[in-house]
Amino acid sequence: MRFQFQSDPGQFSYKPALFTDAIKILVSVNFGIFLLQTIASSEGLFFPLFGLVPKLVWSEFMLWQPFTYLFFHGGIWHVLINMFVLWMFGSELERLWGKSHFLKFYFVTGIGAGLITMLFGLNSMTPIVGASGAVYGVLLAYGFTYPNRTIYLYGIIPIKSLWFVIGIGIIAFMSSFDDISQISHLTHLAGMFIGYLMLKRPIRLNSLWFSIRKKTMEYKIQQEEKKISQQQEIERNIDRILDKINREGFESLTDEEHTRLYKGSESLSRIKKKD
């Protein structure tokens, strides 16, 4: 993110504690994982396994990725800014909502943002990492809950929190059309969208999980049907060529039929080995 955020201490009617319970847990876990990730220097292993890789979630059944991607970050500034914004805007929401409700909101917006990102890039093999989807959901909730709070951009420019949230929402929307940037602006926008839905109509986790499993099973069934259809087509082609061999001999085959017979037999062999 390209902003620095400050909230005017004079807006608070009391002096808040430095860290609330849920924020303390989330910040500690995120920094702990980032430390281990940095020490291991194995982003090439961790990101494809625990980041959000849309194609792997559907094809390899890696259902943990829409959850685990929230805890991995692409660099020190990535995790620092996400955790700073989470602490700054999430602390007061947790005091208002309570620990359990805040954690539910955080994870539903984060997981929901991941799922929406996945639906718009089913064949993508690029890992998406970071808590930004959930953080943007928290930002939206803060703006809607405390619309008249003053936020200072870069510690200088005052702006009402509601207008700030609307502004970054517009920026995320416009930036989502940019294929060059390495930042997943779609995930940011999706986090805000899920956050808005949760504020207007709370989402039940059981229903969300059921929907995920339902869509996943439907996709796997479609893939199986497609594979069976391809296998049957290959078998029909091979049968037609074999019938010709029986009638006219092997020498009657054209070069194209030789190639189709060879490739078809090879494909069937691979399919049977996988089965």
C-alpha cells in the first residue's frame, strides 16, 4: 500500500491499550511466520504450498490455501504495513465487537477475498500471499463504523475515514484492471466487498465452507467427466485405425494415422497409470 496512516489521538475518549487480544495474536503469528520464512529462505517452496495458487486449489484439492495465504508475505514492508494498518484500525473495532466477532470478521473477509480472487483466475499458477484482503475488509468496517473519524495521510493530510475508505476502494477497483502490477488489487477489492456484505448481512462460516466444498466437488466432477470423454474419443480413434489394419494391413496406414495411433496409445497408457 502507498499510504501512511495516523489517527488523531484526540478523537478517542479514553487512552486505549497498545494491543488488543486478537490483534496481538494476529500480529504475533504473522511476524512469527515471516521470521521463519526469512530464516528458511524457502519462498519458492512455501508460496506454492501455502500461498493462494488458484489452479492448485481446484486441481490438486489444496483447500487450505484460501486460509494459509493470509499468513505469508512477500517482504518486510509487505508484512509491516499490513500489520500496522491492522493494528491501527482493527484495535478499536475489536474493543467494540469483542475478540471472537472480530476474528470471525477478519478470517471471513480474508478467506472470502481469496475465493473471489480464485474465481477470477482459475487457471493462474501465480501464488498470492498476504493479509491485505482481510486488512481491507477491516478498513472498510472502520470507515463505516466511525465515518467521521479523522485520518492523517502521511501524518499531515486530514481526511474523514469514510472518504478515505471510499478513496482506496476506487483506487483498488481501478488498479484491478492493471495486469502489470504484482499487487493483487482484486484481492483488496474483494476483501472490502466481503466486509460490506458481513456488515449488512453476517455470513455463517458453516454455509461458507459448504459452498466451498460444493463448488470444489462440482469442479472435480467436471474434470473427471472431461477426462473420461477424452479417453473415450481416443479409444474410438484407435479402434477405427485398428479396424483398418485388420481390413487392409498395417502398410495401408497414412503418416497421420501412424501418429494418431502412437499418440493415442501413449495417452491411454498414461491415463491407466494415473488410475
